[in-house]
Amino acid sequence: MIVIDASVVAELLLQGAHASKIWAVLTGRRGVVAAPAILDLEVASVLRRKSFRNEITDVEASEALKFYQLMRIEKFTTSGVLD
């Protein structure tokens, strides 16, 4: 299992400097790619912020979100972590 966070997903989705390395790790492994369930909100927030700051276009943000929704990431709930 490999656990990812929003910064890794954003780097991949927006084809940042490390995207090819991330892609190689994710596709070269067998097993689960996992993340906390809040990942959906975090990724959407990153894309919205970058769009708002004109770092990416609204179209790029929309396309990135569509690609994200196709990614096979097993999301785990964080409820009860602090109990």
C-alpha cells in the first residue's frame, strides 16, 4: 500500500516537475493506492485556489478534476482517529 496526499495528487494532475516520477511510482506498484477520505475536498480546494490565482485556467482545473475522479484511490475514513 502506498498512501498519497493532496500535494502529490495535485503535482500529478497539473503535470508539475515531479509528475513523471509520481506516475512511475504509482503505476509501477502493485497494490492499493490509499488516502484519507478528505482527499476529495483537499484536491478540489487546491484546484480552485490555483484557478482563482490564475495559475491554471478554469478548463485546466475542470479537466484535472475529471482525471482525478478516474484515479483508483482507496479512501479511508478518519472518523474516530482522535477517540
